[in-house]
Amino acid sequence: MVKIKGLKGIRPRRELAEKIASRPYDVLNSEEARLEAEGNPYSFLHVVKSEIDLPEDTDHYDEKVYLKAAENLQAMIKNGWLIQDKSDCLYVYRQIMNSHEQYGLVGNAAVEDYLEGKIRIHELTREVKERDRIKHVKYTNANTGPVLLTYPARNEIDSIVTKITATSPEYDFTADDGIRHTIWVVEEATTVKLLIDQFSQIPFTYVADGHHRSKSAAMVGEMRRKENPNHTGDEEYNWFLTVLFPHNQLKILDYNRIVKDLNGLSEQQFINKISEKFDISKVCCHGSAKPQTANTFGMYLNNQWYVLKAKSGTFNPEDPVESLDVSILTNNILSPILGIGDLRKDERIDFIGGIRGLSELEKRVNSGEMAVAFALYPVSIEQLMAIADAGKIMPPKTTWFEPKLRSGLVVHSLD
């Protein structure tokens, strides 16, 4: 059974929440972060993307970047922009994107649960990104961005959350991207304990988004245990910051692929090879090409949209990984026809989150930068959990969760 606990959250003064809260570090590059934080000294991007306060040619993994992140976090606390709760609290975090609403519980998850596999994963991590996040946690002495976890929905937890959200929130604002963020502080000890007890009845939680953050937090926890001769297990470094959402509220969008060239093939040769494994038909526009069911793909090539449907026998429907659309595309087109090797390293392929729409695929191909684009049907949360339960790993860049969690609304200090 999983363990969660409250934390003495470091969080914005109420009137500064909208200015401080930022997009997470891994959804925008340094140039975009500089522009987004321009003229806003409160932005938490100064902590999670601290290279924006250093010369543009600074190596993003230079020690100066992590020192700057720590300096900026401490300055925000010293200036009174961030305050710390005096007792262990939980926090309800509501997000509204268009007609979609989701309610998560901000709290600490146990490093021990991660190490023992009670927090299940579905994605491999990259060592360079692990090192980056480990350094960020060590230098700031904090979890500055939460891990998005999901769990099998429980009516008992939903009922408690509903009662909490009937009260006045601490923060309530709509960000520039149109997504509304609302936070309720749960400080009443009885309610905190009630929620903790409910989670103690859940056997597993699942990393939905934040595999590098969760692994780095667990590794820092392990390091600190070994460095502390008086380790008791009660220290804050034994926990890391999460937002837990019931599985039936999360929204996964498509995660699409674009490729630079046709691997030496002519357009007709490429289409002929694809037709061996897929039924192909031309459609008028991206609106008609957007997949409506699994095993169906949109393809954009030379100003023309196509719909591809995988033929019988091109994949094993009984295998939870091989039957994923991302696997079908890789195993039948990307690898054997386009010669794409390691999806995590091959520079001929790029990935576009579904939040950008299929028009972004058209734009990248029409510019001449890319030759062909593929639109996929999104993975379901049930597929994600089944693969994690089976101890298997999804291919890289399979899931794109929206809305994204804002950083800086709650920070967890490791002291």
C-alpha cells in the first residue's frame, strides 16, 4: 500500500500566485523561457529555468545554472514572495482546460515506495536528464516541480475532495494559455489524516508525467540516507513532491511524429512500401486525417493528407506494448522503411505534442524542414496502467498530458 504525507509547503503570497506560477521546465526551451519571464521578476522560471538569468551561451548543465536556481529560490523566500506553511498540509489542485476539469491532491510521496516499485513507471529515463534533475534538487535543496501521479479512482477520496472544494480557495487564476488553476489549502489535521488513510488502501500509484523528476528525487533521497549516519527515516528527503489525480480524470493527448527525409526513397516508392502494411486513402485536410480510433494514422506528405489503417497481422493485439499505435508506426514504417534507429537519440525524428494541433505538423513539413508527418490516436490511461502493471516500458514519447501542472505553486523543502 502506498504512503503519502503532508508538507510544510513553500508557496506564493496570495496576490503573487499568478505572477509566480510558471510552466514546467521541460515544456519550453531557454529562448521561450526568457521571453515568457521577460519583465516578470516573480516568475518561477527564474528557478526552474535559471539559465535565463545567465549569458545566453552558458552551458545549461554548468554548475552556475544550479547555483543561480538556488540563489533565485532563496531570494524569493527572503523577499517574502514565497511563504512557508507552519504545519504539514495537503493541497487540492484543480485545473480547467476548456470543458475538461481535473482535481489532484498535492502532497509528498515516499522515496521508499518508488524504490520498491509501489510507484510504477512506464517510461525509461535518460542519464543526462537524471543528472540534471539530481543537481537541481541538490543545489536548491527542494523539489521545485511536482511529479504527476495517478491512482485508481476511489469514491471516498472524491467525496472528501468535493467537500474541500466547496470552500473558498487560496489561489484562483487563469494563465495566459487559458487554463484555470485553483488551489485549496488543507491544513485541518483530521482531514489530512483522513486522506492519508485513504491512500494507504491503494496498492500502487503510477507516474503519469515526470519520470526524470521522480527518479532524481528518489536518487537524492538514497544519497542523503547514505550520507547521514543518524538517518531515522523521518527526514524530509525521504519524500518528494507529487500531485495525485484519479485515473478517470486525466486527459492524454496524441504525441505525433515528424521525420526529416524519406530515407532516399521517392514519394511514390515510399507510399508503395507503406501500402504493404496499411490501407491508404487521401483526405482533404487535417480535420479529416485526425485519427478517431486506434490503429489508424494521419500522414502528411507533400501538401497532401492521407489516412493509414494498419492491416491485420501487422501487430500482435495481445501484447500491451506491441499493440500501441506508436509501436505499430515504429515497427512498420519508422524503422524498416525510414531507417529511424533509437527514437530517443535519432536526430532525423522529432515529436509534437497534440496540444499544438495537426496544423503544427503541416507547418513543419511545409517549411521544408521535415519531409513527412504522422498523427496518432492517443494512448488511454488504462493502457498506461496495464503496461506499468506488467512491468513493461512504453516507447519514448508516447504520452502527452494536458493540462500541464504549474511550477511554483507548492515547493517541497528537503530540510
